[in-house]
Amino acid sequence: MSDWDLLLTNASIATLGADTPGYGEISDGALAIAGGRIAWVGPQADLPSGDAAMTRSVSGRWLTPALIDCHTHLVFAGERSGEFEQRLSGASYEEIAKAGGGILSTVRATRDASPDELFDAALPRVQALIAEGVATVEIKSGYGLDVDNELKMLEVARRLGDSSGVSVFTTLLAAHAIPPEFGGRADDYVDLICDKLLPEVASRRLADAVDAYCESIAFGAPQIAKLFRKSNELGLAVKLHADQLSDGGGAELASHFGALSADHLEYTSASGVEAMAKAGAVAVLLPGAFLTLGETQRPPVAALRSNAVPIAVASDCNPGTSPMCSLRTAMMLASRLFGLTPLECLAGTTREAARALGLADDRGTLEIGKRADIAIWNISHPRELSYWLGTPQLAELLLADTITGGQTTRP
């Protein structure tokens, strides 16, 4: 029996290890895989003796951890390009939402769609991410806003993972907006989530985490606190859409409940950043929504850096505020709009994105014992991944679950 299933040689490697400087670069490196895990990585000259079922030279190409999109809403029906036109004519996101558009327009279309229709619409979005080197995708619900349709969305998300070959992390976002049948009764809707939906989701293990939208047009801190307390009781991790349009204390709220991440953060205060640092929460920046909504206040990147808050970057793929199925574009926008360095962008879509999903011990770096999801790139240096715009550079995506006996199969 071979020691390794696959040995990659003649590689330039960016390990992205948290304790290594810069990209964790290894020139003329090698990487061995056994049982879907990284068994060895380092300079090829130091490669220990061992037998591989297959040895492949990557001809000097760069290896990085496969990318991780840690915030998406890519299961939905319908489209909202009309709202895009409205915003270009001066309408605000809040005005559109209050007039019956926004999230609720997608809710109507999603409720009317069958599971197969939702799956067929979402699969090309997942495939677009895979084509860019993404091997792990977080998918939120939040366009059903009732028990049956939220469950339907989560089931479709799980099915997308099973069929595409990538890992799907599911998040219950039932507290995304107040459904029309609960108009003026937001507290009653939160009670429905806590009393009926959350227990069902937990018992069926349909979600890995619970999210909520903390904003004046959605849910307030007391309502979200009730939701998060119930989530914690059921053993579900929490995340939060925080401080996107105003400072509602979302970062502090998320930190109080030990959230994996607080996302958006354009209006987060200094105290919010400090709370995140103490709690170990990841800041997930979403430049696609910032661009689409024409925002001008950037997230407090300098404060996040000075407080050593981990920074992740995600596509926020959704039909209303970030119609973008491209994590590479999100990296590019994060560098141009938010001033992130190319290293921060790559770490933010690998190591820190894994941390934002509670998966830091499993993936996101090229280190011994980690899951062997590996992107192979036609680049001269990893900084190019945030530099080029719309340029395909992925040579190959290796998925841990498809590497057996030296052979790789594509999903």
C-alpha cells in the first residue's frame, strides 16, 4: 500500500499558515496527500522517503488553499435588475424595501419556486464559483421567511453540495426581513422562528449556523438576542449582518453571543471593533454590496487591523445588493475599494474565511492534517489573484473527496 495517494512536485506553494510570514511561500516545493488530507508539505529537497500512488509535477505552478466563499445568498428565484435601475435613478435601498421591493420581492419568487427550480437556478452560480477555485461555499436561507420555505431553501443548499462536490456550509437566515403576513408583528415572527423553525432545523441538522439582519429596516438587538439565545441553547453557531447601513451596535451584539463573524461593518464603531477583537469574531467584508449600493463609508479596516481582528472577504452573492458570483472579483474590489493588500485578500478568502465558518482547524491553509482542497494557478505570484480583473488563472482545482489512489475525479 502506498504511503500517499498523490504527490505534487516542482511546485511554488503559498501555505498561508497563520504562524508563517507573508504568504508562507515555499519555492521548489512538494505536497503529499493521503486520505484526503495533507500528509506533508515543504521544500522538495526535504521530502521524506515514501511511496506515492501517483506523482505529478505541476511545472512550477502555484499551489494555494482552495478558496472559500464564506457569505452567499445564492439560492433564490427571480431577479431584481429593476431595483438596480431605480437606485441609479436615486432611490435608496431603504426606500425600495419600504415600497415592497427589496428582499420581499425575492421572497415572493422563492416561495413560488419548487425545490427543483431553486436547485436548477442556483447550480450555475455554484459552478461559477468552482471555476474560480472555490471549494467551500456558505449558503444562507432567508428568502422563504416561513417554516416550510426556509426548510426548502436549506434542503436545496445541502443538495447543491452533494451534487457539485464542493463543501456547503448552511446558515439559517430566517430573520432576514419581516414577512408580509407578519407586518407590524416582528416579535411574533421571531417567536415563530424560535419556537418552531429553529428546533426543526436543529433536529434535522439542516443548518450549521444561524444569522440575522440587524438594521432599522429589519430586526433590532432585543429580537436578535432572543434568537441567538435560542440558537445557543440548540448548539448552533451564530453570525450577524451587522452595521451595514447604520451603527446599530451589531458588532457588539454579535460579539456578546460569541458569533463566528460579523459581516458588512461599514458603520461599526471603535467599541464594536474592540468587542470583536475580545470575542475573536471574524470581520467579513462584502465589497460587492458596497459597490452595488453606491456606499461611501468604508468598513473600519485600519481599526480592524490595529485590533488584530481577522478579516475575511466574500462575494455576498444575492439578487438585490451583490449580483456577483465571483469571489475573485470580491478580492479585487476589496483591494480597490477597501484598501486591503493582496495578502489580506487571499488570506481573507482562505484562512480567515475558514475561521468565519468555524472551520479553521480543518481547512484554509496548506498545512499537515488540513483538508486537501487545493487550487493550482497559472500565475507568477499569489498577489496576482487580487490584481487581475476578469482573467481566468485557475489551472486545476483538487478536491479532497475526489483524490483516491492517485486519481482525481471532477464533480
